[in-house]
Amino acid sequence: MKKKILSIENLQISFQTFAGKVQAIRGVDFNLYEGETLAIVGESGSGKSVTTRSIMGLLSKNAIIETGNIEFKGENLLSFSDKKMQKIRGKQIAMIFQDPMTSLNPTLTIGRQIMEVLKKHRGMDARQAVDEALNLLILCGIRNPEERLKQYPHQFSGGQRQRVVIAIALAGDPEILIADEPTTALDVTIQAQIIELLKKIQKEKKMTIIFITHDLGVVANVADRVAVMYAGRFVEIGPVDDIYYHPQHPYTWGLLSSMPTPKSTGTLYTILGTPPNLLRPPKGEAFSLRNEYALALDFEQQAPMFEVNPEHFAATWLLHPDAPHVTPPLNIQERYAHYAAKKEGGIQDGTVFK
């Protein structure tokens, strides 16, 4: 049985702005299990980073936590003072940020930045910290670690800086690692290397990872489960194969349809419209105005999470027993057929959809 390591219940977060209160997170619920990688996917502004920053206690001063619990080891992290969170942050839960250049202090050597974490969170003396910093650089694929420890961030390439940021995150030996779009600013080749590095580290250290991205192609290679986020809510969550081959929510259909594949020709599919203004969220389901499959009920009432199977849930009225039958887009139908064949053992992993 999977062991639950972290649980978020009915998390609602707003931001007070000059224009009014922005309802950024509007009721997020999920469990995180030991040793898994949970990917959170969605457009920019959907609430991915805010959700994980709330776990770290790194919300801005204008943030208002309206309701919710974030339970870690039997305690609600939202009730912790900043001083108490400092004992959790970096040691038990660590985070890799999007931009490695702004994550590193340009005035300090790489060695000093790694060693600070080792001394604070693991109580090492200077000699022990140097030895462990070297080990972490080797683990993260940095060549000539003895020389590199003495260098500054500007002397590293973008991919190397991201490896250093990962080394710093690992220095506290955390149980949960949050990776906030760690490959966004990198080219495709380096992206693949960073993903392989994270998979290797997780396997060696049996670490739990929350991986935030807007790139579904990246998710397929790294995640065990996927949570699809839209306008501050999860609209679908389930095992990676279920989300890729058997998606249920029209927003997930749209995201998958917009992905290029080797068979893609002509203009790629795009989801029409723009995300809603969360200063004044629409009545009903937030995606209804962009949803070509929307029912009248979508404009009036938010759908609950319907169970597709014991591990797969989607918040769409199309799953209600009384809903009319809707034919998914052609490429989604192809995914269904592919999924069925794969379940029967006729197709191996590593297909064009991944």
C-alpha cells in the first residue's frame, strides 16, 4: 500500500491587489505518496507555482490563505511560523526554481552556496561540507568538481547552473523535492539531460518529487501521476498513462490535441479564447467559455470530481450518468484505441504519443 507523505485539502488562496482580490487557488485537493513523481500541468497563471510555494511557506505578503490544510507528518504547515518553517524548508522539503541564474548568488562561489546548506541543515563542519559538496556535484554531473567549487555562477552555462541548483536542493537531503519548471529556460538536449538526472536522483535517493511544467511532452518521461490544473483548480488527476491515453476532461483533450506528434501536418490545434479573469471568476466551470463540449450545466455549476477508476478522477459533467454522449476529438479517440491495445499487451511503451 502506498504511504501518504503529504496531503492538501481544500486549499484556497487569494492575492490582494489594487484591482481587488485575485482568487488564485480555488479549492485544491490532492495526496502525495512516498517515492512518486506527481506532475502538475497547466497554462501560465493556472496556479501551479502558487500551490507549491504555499507548501514551502514562500507566498508573498499580499497572499491570503482563505481555507485549507497542508498536512506533512501529521502537522498543518499553514499553521507554522516562519521560524518553524525554516527547519522544514530546505531540509525536509526543498525546491528547484525556474531560473537558475536568479536562484544563485552571483557574489558567492558555488562551493560556499552548497556548503551553507550542509552546515545549517546537516550540521557538518567545514571539511565534511567540502567532501559532501564534491559528492553532490559529481552526483549532478558536474565535471572537475574540485575546480568548480571555487567558481562563481557566471562561469557556468545555463544547464550547469541548473545542475548546481539541484545540488543545493539536494544538500539538505530532503524527503520531498519540488521542481518548478526546471527545464523551461534550457534547450531541448539539456532539458533531456536534466530530466534524466532527476530520474536518476529519485531512484538512488527514493525521493518524492512534485514536478511543475506546462510541457506535456516532458511529463510523459518523468511522472507517475499527472494533475491537470486550470484557473486555480485541478480538473483531472490520475496515472500518467490514463491522462495521456484515456483523458476525460475537455481541457485535457485540448492540451493533448495541441501537442505536435510525428504525424502532425498543417496548423496545430489551439484552445480558443483566454483563461478567465480570477478577479471575477465565472459562474460554474471556469473552462466553460472555451469548451466546445460545454453543457448548459457547466455555465451554472462547478462539476465535482467524478471517478473514472480508483486512481483517475476528472471534474467534468460529461462523466455524469445523465450526460449526453459526446464524441472526443479524433486524435483523442486514437489515444483511447492505443490505450486499449496497450492494456491488452499489444503495444509497448515508447510510442509516438510519448
